[in-house]
Amino acid sequence: VTITDANGTTVDTVRVVINYHPVTNTSTLETFATIQEAIDATNTVNGNTIVVCAGIYNEQVVVNKELDIRGPNYGIDPNVGPLGAPAIITFPTASDGGELMVIRADDVKVDGFTFDGSNNVTATGSSGITAYGDNIEVTNNTVSNFNYVSVWFSSYHPDYPTPSQGTF
């Protein structure tokens, strides 16, 4: 790589590190490598919007704040389309199943994702989205390949129980 500055000085040997951060908190303009990092960030607070680029996200996600989480197909009905490249949330390689996404907060929106459990169908069961709270909207998502529950909601949430399985 050759870099030339405004004075015409050039440098031929430069180490370039490119950090790819496909997840953005549009309320704070911070970027993150994973969805969970964006949720857990200190500056991410109730009412923020998190936007996720297309790609594969090998992570189990716990949503414990009132957030609007938008995938690349936000607002597009997957039954009508056309859909763009998806953000696919799937189990990490070392996962023992459990829930792919657990929502433990009120007023959460999740829109425009693909939840795929095909890489981890354990004997004890795997679930796509489980949610404990009120005013939760899960729309315009594709949820497939789970052998226990694909989507489950409950407004009962005594301190939002800890997920039953998996490493979070």
C-alpha cells in the first residue's frame, strides 16, 4: 500500500487493519462487531435503535433493554418480498442449543431477520425466539429449523427468568 499525504510525501510500507463493524446503534452512532455487543454497550439505553447489516451472526442474543432492532429486510414482508441479502442469526459452533434470541424486556421490536436453527438441533431442543414482556413486536422475520419452539411469547415475567439452556 502506498499512501501519499497532502504534502506529496509517500509511505510504501503501511500495516492496514480493517475492523468490520456491521452493527450500528443509530441513536449513538457507535458501531459493533456483534448484535450482543451493541445491546450490552453502556451507551445503549432504552429507546435506542440498532441496525444490523446483512451477514451471518453466530451468536445467541439476549435483549434486556427496550430496543428497536432492525435487520436489512426491515419493513419487508418475507411472504411478499422482494427481500435483500439477509442477516442470519444462527447458533455459535460450540452451542448446546437453547434459545437463539431471548427477549427479557418490554417494548422491544425485532424486524427484518432470518433466525436459522439448522446448525444446532439438539436432543434437548432448540428454540428460535422466546420473549418475556409486554409490547413486543417480532415482525417481518423468517424463523426456521428449530425442534422445540420457533417463537414463544409470555407477558408473565417475574424478573425475566434466566434462559433455560445455552451459553449467553
